Amino acid sequence: MLTRTTLATLAVSALTLPMAFVAPASASHGGNGDVRTSGSCSGRADWKLKAKPDNGRIEVEGEIDSNRSGQVWHWKLKHNGSVSARGSKTTGGASHSFRVQRRMANLAGTDHFVFRAEHAGQVCRGTISY
Amino acid sequence: MSMHAGFAGLPPGKEPRVTVPRRPWANPLVQFVTASLLLFGVTWWATGIFSQRAARSEALADARITTELLAHSVAEPAMPKGLIAGDPGAIDRFDREVLARLLVGDVRRIKIWRGDGTIVYSDETQLIGQRFPLDDEQLSVLNSGATEGGLSNLRRRENKFETEEGGLLEVYTRIESPEGQPLLFEAYYSAETVKQRAVEVLQPFRRITVGALLALLLLGVPLLGVLTLRLTHASRARERLMRRAVEASEGERRRIARDLHDGVVQELAGTAFALSGTAREPSLSPEHRQHLIGWSQALRRSLRQLRSLLVEIHPPDLNAAGLGAALEDLSGTAASAGISTSVSVAGVDGAPDHVVTLVWRVAQEAIRNAVRHADASHLIVEVSGDERQVRLMVKDDGVGFDASAPVTDTSYGLRGLRSLVEDGGGRVQVESGPGVGTTVRMAVDRL
């Protein structure tokens, strides 16, 4: 019989293991005041995240490139820790990817955005600040 | 005391000409056009003011309706839970859903306030989360649920992002959050709209008022012109009649004076002369001689009085050269009343006849007043002049009167004197006081 300590260790490992495979993000600044960042998901997919000014707002664009079409991904965009938008999208096209764009309020101070997408246990999570 | 009316007492052709200066303002047509233009200006100004007020009121009413529509039909139904707590996700969702539907027409800014003055939403997202105390009117709207508005005070801190030239009109009303909390919904409109509304309100109104005034002017000017012409003709006809009446009166006076002079005066002069001659007869007793001398003197006094009367009834032909003699004759009335007189005339050479006539007429009136009312013992008549004007002074040492006392019926002669001088284009001054005599001064330009 597994001890309580062993169970707890397994549970934490199960939760943190996918995250361990999420590669560290690389951030860069574009030419038009936009900020980009990208990284790898827990599986074989990659994610990209971009934020740029849009007429007093911030347009946040998240992209998942899974190399396989037809996958249904559940995604979520958070703004300063609060869910701003969520939905489902299916990968497709020549790039076997999907992309979501949302306009966010440009609040006082630095705005932090999180893009999270899940498919069959594979988790993608990117963050960007603007 | 009496006053001779009109031109009485003056020789034909010597009437003081009552010339009315050619002042354009006296013309009724000019007065009408001026008054119309003035009315036009006042109407233009007043319609501008009233239309501005009406337009502001109308624009505010329009803004109220729009604000209520935006608040209750757009913002309130779309408001997500968490917005009033400042949840960024709720702000994003609300912003994405309603922004395009709120900033319609001339709406320039939207703010949604919590009761504590925190802005929970604005299209200017930098304002979200900031807190500015609500004023009394905003609090009143929040409590009552009414809709109010007015011109924005752009110097307030919450309006630091407003750069609209010409100002803003702000209108606020109450809405409710999904949590049931009252919020103040505020919409800002461009004040240019008010100006545009003013123009829209003013243009047709001005067209009507200006058109009506112009029509009145176009109709009134010819009518008034015709009426003025008729009045002028009537006035000239009346003047002609008056002149003829005066001339007739003059002719009658002249005839009476001539008859008296050629008849009674000559006979009295002859009789006085004969009495004087008879009185010198050596055969007469001293008593009879004294009687005859007395009668002769009485006749000569009567003769002098009669001559003065004749002068009054029909003055001699007056000119600068004869003014001294004419005044001497005039002062005969005073001499007959036992008043010693002295007459001096200087500096009137070349003075126009109408000026000389006026001087004589004023002297006549002043002497008459002195004889009848002054109880004087001495009278001075002095005429002086220069190249610019002629001056007359008639001074007595009589009882005088209070010149500052209110004008009464008994001062009719004085008023007549003033009227006479003013009609003749001169200036008169009367100085007097109880017990100090009276001095009448008159000056008239030689022109």
C-alpha cells in the first residue's frame, strides 16, 4: 500500500510534469511597439504570443502550432489574472495551427496576459506583459 | 404783463426769421429708417441670444434622450459581473462588446462611476480604476435616478484627457450593475453640436424676422415719404397763411400809425406850438401865462407818449445806423413814466438787419417790463458789438424779483422775452434779486 507521502509526491509530479516540458519562453520587441514571445508546449506543439497597441487598446494574439490538423484545443486568455476570453479552436491549414486575437483594455500600469491552451493532456502556456 | 405774438410790431420784411436748422435727424424718414435699423440690430442680437438658449436646451434634451438610450439599452444589459469590482477580464469583455455601440454620433467619452467616485469603465481605459469624488449633482442623480447635464468643466482632473475644442456637454444618468449596485453612467458630447443646433434654430427664425423687418422697411419708407411730403406741403401752406395774416396786421398797424402821425400828432404839435406862442404874449396876465405854459407842457408830454406808442405799434425801418435813434424813441415810454434813461449804441456797424431787429425787439420787451413792474428811477440801455456778435444790456434800479423763484403766470413777459430771443437765434440772461434791480443781457451772433 502506498503511503500518504508517496501519494502526495505522485500527485505533485503528475501536475508539474507537463509543466516541466514547457520550454522557457523567448521574448522580443517588434518594430511597431509590439511585443512577441514564444515557446514550446508540454508536447510537440509550439506557442507564440504577441501584444501590440491598437487604438488605445492592446491587441493580444496567441498561436498554437501543433503540426497536426484537426486537433481541437481549448484556449483561455487571462488579463492580470482574470479570464478575459476563452474558447475552442481546431488546428488546420498548411501550418496545422490556429490563432486567436482579442482586444484588451490598456489599464493603468503594466498589463500582464497569459495564453493557455490544452489538447489531450498537452498544455501550452505563454505569458506576455505590455 | 403781455407778450406780443408772432411778428407783431415789426416793419414788413423785418420779421425775425424763425429758421429751422437743416438737421437730418429731424427728418421723419431718417428717424424711421434709423429706428428700423436699430430695431433690426436689436432683433438680430436678441434672436441670437434666444436661439443660443433654445439650441442649448434642445441639444441638452437630445443628449439626455441619447444618454438614457445608451445607458439602459446598451451599457446596462451588456454589463458583466465583476466590472464594478474592477475585474480586468470583465472590463475587456464589456469593452469589446459595447465600445462601438457607445461611441456613436457626437458622443466623445463614456464613463461609468461607482458611488465612491471610482471609474469602473471608460472608453479611455487609463481612467479605469481611478477615483475622483462625485459632486453634489452627480450624487443627486445617483440617488434619484434622474438624468441631468450641462457644460463640462474641463479643468477637473477626471477630464484631463479631454482635448475637444469648443468644450463638452456632459449628461449623466443612473444604471444598475448585475450585482444590483447603482452606477452613474456619464456620456460626453461635443459642444459643437450645441452651436450647430443654434445655427439650425437661428437660421429660419432670422429669415422670418429679418424678412419681415425688411418688408416693413420697404413698405414703410415710401408711405412715410409720401406722408412727410404731404405734411411739409401743409406746413408750408400754414406758414404762408400765417405770413399773410401777419402782413395784413402789419398793414393795418402801419395805416393806423400813419393816420395818427399825420393827423392827431400833427394837430397836437401845432396846438402845443400855438399855446407856447400865445403864452409869450406880453398882454397876458402872469396867471394865464402859467396856465398856458402848463397846458403846452402837458400837450408835449402827451405828444411824446403818443410817439412812443406809435413806435410800438409800428417801429421804424430798422438798420444798424438807425438803431440808436430807434432805441431813443423806445426809451421815451420810460421817460414818460418818470424814469431817467440813458441809451448808448456802439460797435453795431454792418450788423444784419434781422440782428438789429432782434436787439430792438428785446430792448422793447425789457423796457416795457421795467416800466410796468420795476418801479425804477433809472434805466440804462446799452448796445455793444464786435465782428462776431452784438450784445444788449437793459438795466434798471427797480424793485427786482427773485430770479430763482418758480415760473408763474406773472412771469409771462419774461418767458416771452426768452422765447423771442431763442426764436431769433440769440441767448438771453436775466439777473435780478429783490431790491437790486434787474439786468437783461442778450447776445446774438452777427451771422
